[in-house]
Amino acid sequence: MAVTRLKRKNRRNKVVAKQKVQFLKLGTNLEAGSRSKMPKNSQVAKNNEIINELESKINKQ
């Protein structure tokens, strides 16, 4: 009985590990295209521009 339980656990671990790898691959692979590009008028883009301007002013001093 211990052998079959161990086999079942190993098989489950293998499946779970494969699913985790697949999930991480899907989460990190951003394809270049219209959906992954940031719109020019988005708030994040505006904030990044302001931060870059402030950093450049600090670095000049």
C-alpha cells in the first residue's frame, strides 16, 4: 500500500510542477503587439516622463 501511495504522490508532484512551469511561462512571455504596448496618454506613461525629468534635473546638479 505504501508503494502505490508513493507512486500517486510522485505523479501528482510531477503534474503540479509542470503546471507551475506552464503558468510562469504564460505570465512572463509578453508578445510584441498592440495589446502589450502602453498607450501614449496613459497615466503610467505620464508618470514615467515626470520621474525621468526629475531624475535628469537631480543628476545635472
